[in-house]
Amino acid sequence: MTLTQHPLRLPDFRLLFLGRTISTLGDAVVPAALAIAVTRATGSSGALALVLGCAMVPRLLLLPLGGVVGDRVNPRLVALVTDLVRAAAQLAVGLELLADQPRLAPIAVASAVGGVASAFAMPTATPLVAATVAGPQRMRANALLASAANAARLGGPALAGTLVWTAGAGWAFLLDGASFLVSAALLTGLRIRHTPGERRSLRTDLLHGWSEVRSRDWYWSSLIGHGVWNGAAAVLLTLGPLIATRRLGGDGVWIAMTQAAACGVLAGSLLAGRYRPRRPVLVANLGLALYALPLTALAVAAPAPLTVAAYALAMTGLGFLSPVWQTVVQQEFPPQVLARVTSYDWLLSLAAAPLGYTLAPLAADAWGSTGPLLVTAALVALACAGTAAAPGVRGIGRAAAPDVAGTETGGVNERPANGETVSGKTVSGAVRRNPTI
């Protein structure tokens, strides 16, 4: 492979790219279809919360275990098996929804099965890219994956609405199940090298992964900021729709905000493929601090166009962060711990969202929405911009290109166990990186 070779010219990455993009498109139709289907079948928002909780709880509980498995076992095999399991779960939900009287219990069980599978699938994303693309092209590869995923999410709600109102909500889940089957079929052609670390007890592996997180100040300080960001996103998604409807001009304002947010995320991921800052983690975290803008705009009931623009700008920061963060992580951590490190990343990001969903309505009922939104804006700005105080965040920079021999092998650059870089320079998310969108 040459230093300038496009990632999509690499057969293994091309298969991975196609599989991930197709499965993301299938996933993008599910949230809207699920909400409509469950509320139609039960007439209860509590039933929808139950189904969502059945997926979220096992995912949170099992993410660290999924990270250990992803490091011990070839991540291609883990991704393939979990794709098959999720395909079965979504097909089961689809068939249940196509019945005359869909039952809640089978849907909840299938959601729980899918949540378990996703706990093992999510930590494999970063190792798979690291194993299929050499260092110089990883930023472009991660930006391609993020851009394709965000484009799929942009069109997902419209496709879901078309399916729900024409063929029925069940067909959205059948489509998602089929997308996982296609992804699994593509993964069977993937050939990657996997060098598992020393086999130890589960507890030792979990502690080792956590020690890798704690040993890098740029990583754990950023995770704090990212976790606060996800909590803030949950607050905005909880309080924002009502404010937009009652104070900014109606339901159309919230729809415009959500569409602007999707466009912003896509624009940010495209920007990440072209703009290479000298200090990528610092710039990406400062971009996340922009989320204080739409929170403040909603708090003071700013004019609708200004609020929509602020939300789009803030989500551009998220879109930029995702590929940058993933590239730095792939560069800076030894390949034998990538899955565990990624699992802790997702765990901290996901755990903050339920807290925001729970506290936001309680605080709004007690003090009104203005105070909680302003406090949240201050917290997210402080947490994300405050990562600049960590020397590692300021010091980590773009990676120096490896020698041609290392590039031709397609191997992953090895790093010392203490986290210091070989070259003295570095480059590289979750969330990523926001499961709440």
C-alpha cells in the first residue's frame, strides 16, 4: 500500500465500510418506527420506555465484558456473530409487529437480546478499523465511516415514515434485520490479523483495561467532558421540544432543529476528513463546548433562526469529534487493549444520558426550564473546554507518518505500555459518539 492510497481501495476496509454503512441505514429507520409502533399497539409511553430500557440496561451492564471479549477474540468474529444475533432480534420484532395484535413481551425480550449483542459489538468498531487501515489513512477512513453513517441517519426518519405509513412499522424492523444479515455476509470476507494479549482472569483483564484509561490524562479527562456532553444532550432533547413548540413558533421549529443537527453532524464528519489540526483532541473538545450555545438559546427563548443555527453549529462539533477521536485512540493505545478501552469510553458516554433524561424534567418542574438549561450550558462548556488543562490534551498532536515498510504491511504501530508515543507525536471516537441523537 502507498502512503496516498485511498482507504476504499483496500479490499478489507471496503467490505467493512459497506457493511457498517448498510447496517447503519437499517438502524436509522428503527427509532421512529419503534416509537410509532409501540405507542399504537399499547397507547402507553411507559411501554415504549420499557422497551427502550430493555435494550439500554443490558448494554450498559455488559459493555466492559464486551470489551474483554473483543480483545481476546478476533473482532471480526465478534462483529459477525453479533450482527447475526441482532438480525434475529430485529426480524423477530418485525414479525411480531406484522401480527394483528402485537404483544409487548416478545418485543421487549427481543430488544433485550439486541442490547446484549450491541454490548459486544460496539467495542469492536475501533479495533476493526485499526486492523484494516494503516496509520496514515486512518483519519480519512474514520471520516468516511462517520460521514456515511451520518448521511444514513439523515435519511433514516424519512424512510421510516414512508415504511410505517405504507407497508407498516414491522417492515422497518425487517429491513434492519436484513441489513445486519448483509453486514454479516460482508464480514465473512474480511481478513485481518489478530494478536490477542496475554490470557488472564476476567477481573485482571477488566482492571488492565481500566489502568490503560487512567494512565493517559488526555483520555480520562476527555471522557469526563464527553460524558457531561451526553448528559447535556439528554437535557436538551428532554426540554427542547416543548420550548420550541410553546415559545419559539411551534412543532416546525423543533423539526428544523433536528434536521439542522443532522446536517451539522454530517458537515463536521466531512470537515474532519480535510482539516487536520496540530492538536486534534484539544480542537475537538473545544468544538464540543459549542453545545452550550443551543442550550443557552433555548433557555432565553432566542429567535428560532438563531436557535436552529446554534444547534447546527454545536452538532458540527460533534461530527468533527467522532472521526478525530477514533483516530487518536487507534494511534495511541496498543491493539491488544483497544476493545476494552472503547468499551469504557461507551460506558461512560451512555451512562450519563439516563441521568439527564431523569433530572431534566424534575428540575424543570421545580424551577422552570431556564435555570436547568443555563446550568447545563455552563457545565458542558466548563467540562469540555476545561480538558485543555490536561497536559496530554494540549500536547497530543498529529501522528508522524510511519515508514513505508510499516505501511506496506498494513500493521498497527506498536506503542509502549506506559502510553508514550514512539514518534513523539500522535493523532486519533465514541459517542461516536452520541447514542442519544
